[in-house]
Amino acid sequence: MGRLAAKKIWVPLVGVAACVALSACGSSGGPSGATAATTKGTGSLKGGGKQIVLFSQTRATPYFVHFDATAVAEARRLGYNLRIIETPDVDQTTQDGLVRQFLASGDKPAAFLWWPTNSKASAVSARLLSQVAPVFQADQSVSSDSRPYITAFIGANEVTVGEQAGKLLMQLRDQVKAAGVKLHDPRGNLLILNFPPGYQAGIDRDVGFRQATASAPFNVLYEDYGNYYAPQPAYQDATQVVPKYRSTVDF
């Protein structure tokens, strides 16, 4: 997962600290009329032992292992205690259940770092969290439904990531054609191995890829939505899918 380097996690955590120092920085709540948290800040970037809760994704992914570890270290440097709640199966329903379990505990952290599985489907959870503390969303695009409840965003633009992948693949197609390679289809037969269904980064990258290649599209043989987020599950899924297209795939 070639996203924002894990060492850059200091940006959202310093942002969390700054926001807590000033105020909760919350926005208005949802249709029920409930409002986001509006507690008074301390005026200091020092955490003083306060807790930040990170709703993360599966640590079967090497990226999240580094992301979470670096977030813990940076929170400690700022004087905060970072609690990580992992979504083990890259599923928004599971994550929503974890949010409700946390809220039922009655804990009141200083802020939330929020990495939803699906931006649109997570809007209700974002609203509920914002009623307790400021919500800082990481990486996944912020949907219009969630925007009123998100204090700030840090991460890559996944649509742009997809666009760049499309441009690079078109360049590769031109290069192999110029080298005299005969493709199975003049457009190039393409097999796409994507994230699990509903995972926002996969949705956004797919949009960017298709936008970039719209003027000279590939012939998409199949797009598999599987566990392509970590080496072992990706290998297991690929060994089931790739052989089916071995004789016809170009890219």
C-alpha cells in the first residue's frame, strides 16, 4: 500500500495536539440536532497523559503496522496515550460495531484519529464520535456526508494515485508495443487486483485509473476485489485468480 510514508504521522498528531490545546474544534451535529464536542482547550500542546483513540485497519498489512507504531511513538512524544482499536477484516460494519462498543464504555478521549473503511458508509460513526471529541480522518477521502463531523484530514489523494497508475500503465503499453510485443488485444488485456469490496482507497484509485485511461482504455478482463492489502492474503487470492487469465492477460 504505497500511501503517505508512516513517518509523516507527526502531522495529524501535532494537529490533534494543537486542536485540543485551543478547543475541541467540533462542528455541528447531524439531523438529530446533537452537536459535536465543544470542550475548552488547555492552551498547551503537551498531552499531560490524555488519551487519543485511533480507529485503525488490520495490522495484517505491513503499512498499518508501521503507521500504528509511529503514531504510538509520536503520541508518547507529545505526552498523549494512544489507544488503537483495530478493524481486523477491512469491513465498515465491523468498524461501526467497534465504534459503538467504545462509545458505550463512556470513555472521553481528547481526540480521535479515524481511518474508516468506507467514507460514505462511515458517516454515522463519524457523527457519533464527533459528539465526544474532535475527529481527525486519515487517508480515506472525506465524503460529503462525513464532512460536517471531521475536524481535519491528513493523507494521500487516492484518486490521484489511481490516475498516476493509469498514466504509467499507458506508458508501459506504448513501450511494449514499440518493442514489437504482440498483445492479446490491441488495447491490452488488463487484470485488476483491487482491495476488498467497499474499501475506500480501492474505490478512489479505480475512479482515478479509469479517468486517466478513458481516452485509450484497456480491455479489462476482470477486476477482483480481494485481500490485496498484505503479502500473504494477496498471494493466496492471486493464486486463485491469475491462473484463470494466464493465457490472455497482458497487464
